[in-house]
Amino acid sequence: MGFLHEGHLSLFRKARRENDIVIGSIFVNPAQFGPHEDFSRYPRNLKRDCALLAKEKADWLFVPGPKALYPGNYQTFVDPGALARGLCGRSRPGHFRGVATVVAKLLNLALPDRAYFGQKDYQQALVIKKMIQDLHLPVKMKICPIVRDRDGLALSSRNSYLTPEERERALCLARSLNVAKRLIMKGIREKRAIRTAIRKILVPELSRIDYVEILDARDLSPVKRISGTILIALAGFVGKVRLIDNCLLNIPE
Amino acid sequence: MGFLHEGHLSLFRKARRENDIVIGSIFVNPAQFGPHEDFSRYPRNLKRDCALLAKEKADWLFVPGPKALYPGNYQTFVDPGALARGLCGRSRPGHFRGVATVVAKLLNLALPDRAYFGQKDYQQALVIKKMIQDLHLPVKMKICPIVRDRDGLALSSRNSYLTPEERERALCLARSLNVAKRLIMKGIREKRAIRTAIRKILVPELSRIDYVEILDARDLSPVKRISGTILIALAGFVGKVRLIDNCLLNIPE
């Protein structure tokens, strides 16, 4: 999606270490934006993106225009299933359909051996992983850790929307995840207690909470108690900017 | 889908002539049958199919069980667009979604250079062609002519459902296409006149007409007059057996 930050570059560097040829794709995908979302004002800086990827020794950049991937008579979409329904899929209907479709297209065009995605968009990563498995796409997917700024804010192209004051507020997301982790490390296993602690930190800072969820990280199904491989996932609005964050925990049963 | 006839074998022989390695796939795809359709009683004869393809010197046969392609947590589907909505898509909702999905899966599993489909299922062929184009699947598609029995009946695995008397009635499909062609050769260009002539032949023989359509063969859009590349497509029931047939015409403007 371009407007590259260190999160994207970390994927790129990992790909560079593990492969002979690395292709970067920069494409703000209209199909994954809802009608009232920020497609037209989504941040773009192609010149800077190209310079950054050249510095990382990209072999190829793929920078199609929207009409190249979606010509006038375009009509085939990849429809993900249950994994796409909760979390961001609930508040952004059609979003993961657009994501799955464009990723299928990009993978088929490049036919890479490996494709690198960030854990920051954890649900997206699972949807794509399931699509690759279900449709037998000939690629191995790698999910790479979230990259954060020094203050803990998970990197996102949308952080560029934030005023300095909003940015300060946005730190509540990472802070609440840290508090949750600490409570769990201390032995607390009730989902409700953790969610309440998270909400207590988010409520004063966010203009709206979209979700605070504690789920089975493998298939995003609900969990009763905190054990096994757990995802804590957050989404909310700082002013008008929608931000997400998450963490993965492995709790011995 | 197995229960192979000379139509399938003609595809296979063409593939054999044009390629070094040929794979046949036999899979009765549950995803393309509606809840009240004939999935469970669809004709099957794997032993015979294998013998036929061995005789044609198949390099590989791919014969997965339903759970191999659709395991319990299966959830990703390829959704075709406008091309899948008319004709058979109208009377068989979800059919082309199931077709597009399984063909995407089979193509990704085998990664062939070329894939061969029959013109008998013309709408299916167009839906698949568009999917290949839209999703950039790395394969070249070949659409091969309809193979008919001596009496003109287009070959279909479902012909095995017909009683001798029904089979006689089923000839009305091919006969009506021939009449239509003759009228067009004579210079008639009004769609209505052609459709009326076709219906007049079908009505006494079929238990129900599903559709008689004259369309632009490139995108299945309606045509006003008969000119350019035209598809005449028929579907109807002989007793309880649903049969389809079609012909392509190239009429100088």
C-alpha cells in the first residue's frame, strides 16, 4: 500500500536475506476501502517509497495504476470466509474481500516462492494464509513481528494523519496491551478482567473503541479462559483516525 | 467431473498433441451443485474413466476425494461477476462460484501451461477465462468444439440419465439450433423471429424450457439484432433431466 515505514522495510530486509530476487509492490488497493473510507486521502509518496526500496536493494518494484489491476470490466473477487467476519471485518464490510483479491492477483503475477506480511494486520495475515491454503497458491507465507516506534506506537501509514496531541493519545493502545500482558504474566486468566483493564486505559484517550477482543490466535474463535495461543486485538479511533494494534501470547495450559 | 465421454476425450487428445505432460483430473465437485441438484446421483465410473485416460496416455490422473479439496474448515471461494449471472447462473445460483473455485484450486495445484475446456459449457468457459484474466492465473486456456453423437445430441455425462424415449426428445435441442442457423444463413436478422422458431421446436418435446437466449458471445450481453459474434444458448428439461446446448455464429456486420 506504499507510504513505507520501518515495518514494511523490516519485511523487505527479511525477504532480502532469505531470497535471491526481491520484488516490492506498491499499490493503494481501491477494492479494500469502503465507500466512506480514506482511499482518496490515503497517504502516498511514491518517490520516497522508490528511494527507500532502492536503498534496500529491491530487484524489482511493481507499481501498477488502479486501471491495470481493475480494468473497466473487472469482475472476479476472492471471497474469504469466517476468518474475515469478526474484528476489522465487522466494521469494514468487504475489506478483506478486497485484500484477498488483490493479494491473489499480486501473488499470481509475481509467482514468488515466499511472501512477507506484517503481524500488525494479524487478521489480514490469517485471511491470506487461509486463502493460500484453500486455493493452493504456490507460495510460502511469512508473518513478521510488529515494528514499533520508541514510544511503543505500532508503525502504520495512517499514523501520519495524527496531530502531535493525537499521537500522544494513540499510545494508549500499546500501553493497554502491555498492561494486559503484565496481568496475564501475574496469573490472571479471566478474559473479562483483562478486557476491563484494557478498556479502562483506552476509554479516556480514544474517541471511540471499535473492539477489544481476546481470541484463539489460530482461527480467531472465542476463548473462555486465557490459555494456549492467544491474540489480544484492539481497534479504535483517535480523533477521526482508525488505528489497530495486537499482541500474541503463548500461555501454557 | 468424470464419467468421461468423447467430448472429454477430445480435449484430452488435443492436450496430448500440444504438450509434453498431460494431467487428467476427475472430481465431482460438490461446491457447484445446488442443494436440490443431482450431486449424490451424478454418474460416476472411476474405473472406466481411469482405463479411458490410460488408453489416451495420460501422464497423471488427479482423483482427490471431496475432503482433500474441501476440508472441514474450508472457507475461501472465487466469486465470478456479471458473466455468471445470466443463463445457467440464473437457474443455478452459486453454481459458477463453485466452478470458479474448484478450477482455481485445480489450476494452482497443477500449474499447467495450458488448460482445455469444452464449448458445450460455454458460459462456464467464459467465466473461467475471465477468472484467469482477472486473477492473472499463469495458464493459457483453450476452448474446444462441442462433440455430438451421430444423431446430433451434444455429449454430456447427464445423457446417461435419459430413457430411450427421452433421448429421442432431447434431439430437439440440436435440431432447433440447426433451424436457427439455417434461418440466419437465409438472411433473417431479427432476434425475435429466431427465438420463436427455436421455441416452436422445443415446446412439444421439453417438459420445461429454462432459457432460449441470443447474446453477444464475447461477454453474454444482450444483442438487438443478429450480427457480429453471436451465441445461441439453450437449456431445458427432458423429463427431469436438465440439458444444455449452444452454437456460436460469426455474422458479418
